[in-house]
Amino acid sequence: MQISVAGSKASIAATPTPGQRGFTLLELLVVVSIIAIATAGVAFSLRDSAQTQTEREAQRLAALLESARAQSRTRGVAVTWRSTNQGFRFEGLPAGTLPGNWLDSGTTVEAGSALELGPDPIIPSQSITLRSKLQAGVAWRVASDGLRPFSVQLAGDGKSNPPAGAAP
């Protein structure tokens, strides 16, 4: 490789040799557009759908119901879960013990819904159905047969189904 220094007579040619060719503008634009399309595809696939958000709310509610059920047995007081216009509340527990709001403002349940959570270790078979305002066709049931913990099931068509293990 030749090096030109001030005062030397050797010069490097201004045109690149066949093996030293760079990228053209068209090649760079194609690569950038492929990267942009791939990034957009990943961004859309990672976005939560209304169904996923509603399922997450149902899982959270099942955990909260089990926590309230355990606190009811521990304290020996009757605890009732009730839906409200702003979310829900746990009657029988001190205020602020458990949260009373949905994480997603689009989550709804049937108005006036209530679940009895104790203090008896065996509670009646009961369920609640969560829906999303954004996707009306999807519903998730949080249900218990009275012996087992609350579980989350896809209600699908929104019809009420008995919890697993319960008599039809």
C-alpha cells in the first residue's frame, strides 16, 4: 500500500480498485427499510391485546381473592368481594389492606356482583366473569368450587359454565 506524504511524487488514484468498492445509496436504503419493517413487526407483536390485558386482570383478581380468603380465615371475619363503579372492594377487611381498582380501565364485571370469601374454609361454589370494553367477545371467568383456590378460565362466548369439578 502506498502512502503519500507532502512533497512526495507518488499519488493514490482517486478511483477505488475493484476490491475496495463501498455501498451504494440504493443498497443502504434497502437495508434501512428492512430494519424498519422488522422493528415495526416486533413492536406490534409485543403490544398487549385486550384479551391479554383482561386475562392478566383475571389472574390478578384470583390472587387477590385468595389473599382475602386467607385473611378472612386468619382474622375469623366474613369477607365479601363486591364490584363497584370504580372497580371493586373487599368488605370485612380494614381499608387499604388490598387494592380496589382494576389496572386496566377497560375491565368490567356484572354490576352488583359479589363473592363470599370466608371465614369458613369451605365456601360456596361461585364465579365472576371479567370482560373488556375494547373486545366484547372475550370473557374470562374467575371461579372456585369452594374447596380449591380460585382459577381463571376462558369463558369464550361469555356463557356461564360451572367451575371445574362442580356438579352441573
